[in-house]
Amino acid sequence: MIAVHSTYKRKRNRAVRERALILAASRLFASRGFEATKTREIAALAGCAEGLIHRYFNSKSGLLMALIRQRVSQEVIDLHEKLPVAATLEAEIVQLVDWETRRMWDEREFLKVTLPRAFLDARLGRLITRTTLARRAEAIRQRLNTFKEHLPQHELDAVAEFVSAIAFVFGFSRPVILRQNTEENRHTANVIAGIFARRFRQSSPGRNGRN
């Protein structure tokens, strides 16, 4: 019994330390950049020994990968729990574009760290493709599958790609890289989403079966 309790305590303590290191890395990467941040600084902010970074994550890059996985998991949870599925496909497309565009803007500091690293680190690039892009696209597809009786699967998949692309362009690329007005870009994204979504008005009755 004592051995079981001791094992549980070690696992719990490790989980606490991992979360502390990931949180510290998130703050420092966002404020100082990945390259400029030292592992000793991450450890100091987390209140942990520097050696734990290498024990738990193998390297600073491994810590960044763990951070990406954690954030994507939380983003998927937030999408499902905080945004109820709309009554029609048209309304769902519009609200998904607005949600994702806002999220891209909110995540801008994190994206400014991860995207440049993805160009330099092939493993990180594959991870972003496999986790960040694929998991978010799958989460959007799952919501759109609510309306699968109205559209074939390949069209719903295309709608999911549309949502992701519009959100990235108007939530990150234009306001962050091109330094265009954030609110104007968000408004433009919503207008485009509305125009695109109108084509589904006749083919997308509400979930109660009525237009």
C-alpha cells in the first residue's frame, strides 16, 4: 500500500512539474523568442531544476513540442465546450470563422514562435501538421458532421478547410505579418464567411428539420 501511494505521489509531482515547465516556457518563448530563451531561465521561472527539462522533454525543442500538444488539446476542448453548435450549417460556418479568426489573433505570440521554428526544424514541422493542423481540422469536421445529411462528406471536408484558411489569413497573416487593422480583418472574414455560407441556406435546414 505504501509503495502504491509513493508511486502515485511521484507521478503526481512529475505532472505538476511538467505543467510548471510548460507554462514557464510558454511565457518566456512569447516574450523573448525561442532562440533567446535559456533552459535555466525556464527552470527558474517554473521553480524546478534545469535538469528536469532534459529528463522530461529531452531538450528545449522537446519542451516546445509538449507545449504545442497541450495548447492544441485545450483549444479543441474550448471549441467543443464554449461554442454550441449552431442550428443551421450556414450559421455554423459563420460562427466557426469568427471563433477561429479570434483564436488566431489571440494566439499570435505563440504562432510567432512556432511557425519560424517549423521552417528550421523538420520534426517540429511534422508535429504541427499532425497535431495542430490535423487535430483542429478534425475538430471542425466533427462539428460540421452534425449536418452531414445535407452535404456529402467531401464538401464538409472542404468547408472545414475553408474555415481554417480564412481564419489564418484574417486572424494572423494580415493583422500580424502585414500589420493591418485587426477589427477590419475580422469584419472582412465574417463578411466572406457569410457570402460563402449563403449557398448552403436552401440545402441546410435546421436540426429540427425546418428551414
